[in-house]
Amino acid sequence: MDLAKVERVYTSYAKIYDRIFGKVFHEGRQSVIRNLNVQPDEKILEVGIGTGLALPMYPRHCQIVGIDFSEGMLDQAKQRAAEHLMGHVELHRMDAGAMEFKDDSFDTVVAAYVVTAVPDHRKVVSEMIRVCRPGGRIIMLNHFANDNKFIATMEKVLSPLTKHLGWRTDLALQSVLDGTPLHVARKQNVNPLRLWALVECVNEKHVNGKTHINGAKNMNGAATYTHIKGTHLPKHANGEALV
């Protein structure tokens, strides 16, 4: 998949996306935002905002920035934001693999159904880590290759076909995480048949030689969530806490 092709595919989906995929993926988006525990003035980046289906789900006391490379999808998101009078939302056309934001610009980065729909997931994940503050959260909602070898083989066979539709089916979560400073704090299966995973990570990147973990204040001084490595997190329905 190249970026221009991805843009063409998703722009062609723009006016029908909500009707075809909206209900199917609604539960996953709802699960992400319901569990965010968003703090006042928290800065959240949603990568691949699409038509903005998730925008009305966020509380209005936070700041939302959404990006998408598809002009058609972004036009739908802008229309939705205007209809709901969302003054706390900014929307930009931007390549997720080469973001224009400064380092450490956001407390939380959300990527729903994105990492398997981009030409180079490594660039996108690297950029999400860069723009997310140390100790911040990076949350991915996606289908990842199944642990069952038979199903994983079928996914690998199907992937060349699904790429023409705008996504791949054979990307393993471990391939996304390898070589990154991301620590998985929670993993929960969501959506129909539980074939998609909500993966919440702590951005443990190094700054000045030190590893930063959650529990600090956000960029606006508000106390934030805490996911300390080594602290046991509660289990969630259809999912597990990983520490």
C-alpha cells in the first residue's frame, strides 16, 4: 500500500463509511473513550480521525486534535464537528507517518483502526511515540494477527486481497511493539466476534537518560491516570491487564 492509494481508497469510502462500518466498529470506539478517564484540559490526539465518529463521545473538558490524510474523510469529520458545535476540536489533514507537531505535544494518542491501514506502521507508531509526552498513553484499537496458527495462516493468505480494500490482516501486535518504549498496560478484545483488540500502552520513552512512567501531571497541571509498571491493574471483561 502506498499513501496515495490509501488516500484514494478512504476518500472513496467517505460518504458511505458511517453506514457500512459505523455500527460494526462502534463498540470498539466506545470502549476506548469510556476507559480513558479523560482529565480536564487533557490534550488528546486522534490519529486517523476518519469521519469523526468518535468525536461526540469525548467529554468537552478536554482538547481534541484529529488528523487524517484523506480529504474526503476529513470533510465529513469537519461537518460533524460543526454540527455538534465542538469548539474544543481541531482537525488537520496530515500524514500520520510525518506529523507536523512538536515533540511531547499530547497527553494521550489514540489510533483506532489505523496501524494496519497505513503504508508503514513503524513510521506511524514512531511518530505517535514522539508527539506523546513521556509517561503519556498511546492507545491502539485494531485487528492484529491471531495467536491461533491456523487462523493466522488464513489471515496471511487474505492480506494481499484486503490491501486493495485499504487494510491488511496479517500484522502481529508484537511486530508493532518490538523496539519501542511502549509498555502494554491493558489489552481487551472488543467488537463483534472479539477479533479486534484495544491495546493501551504507557509511553516509557527516555528523556535525559531517565525512563518516565505515568502518575505525573499533564501539560496543563491536572493530575492524570496512573499505570505504574509492576502495579497490578484490574482485569476487564473480555480482556486482561498486562504489567
